[in-house]
Amino acid sequence: MNTQLLDQARRLSVEDQLALVEALWDEIANRNAIPPPTDAQIAELDRRLTDHEANPDDVVPWSEVKAAALAHIGR
């Protein structure tokens, strides 16, 4: 990684840093260059799938999840 470039980015305001991150992510997505999941992410997905397969009725409807999330943020 170019440490000089990183140092320049660190000197930006938080607002500009966020704009930079968003622009970089959009560029990566436009190139379909999304990195594959990490080993830890794969393990978590496997754990969740195994849990779901063992307990297929242990689910929460999307409407309840959404309502709880909106209530949590005060909307």
C-alpha cells in the first residue's frame, strides 16, 4: 500500500474521508472486484446455515425485524 497516499487520506476531514471511501467502494463494485469472503466470514455463514437447517422454524418474519430495527433507531 502507498503509505504516502494513506497519510494524505488521514489528513482529510471525516466527511471527506467518508466520501473517499464511498467513491473507492463504488469503483471497486463497478469493476466487479468485490473481494471474496474471509475464512472467518465463511465459517460464520456455515455456522448460521447449520443452525438454520437444525432449527428451520426458528425464524423471525421480515416485518418484525424491520419494525424492531426502525423502533431501535427511533423511526
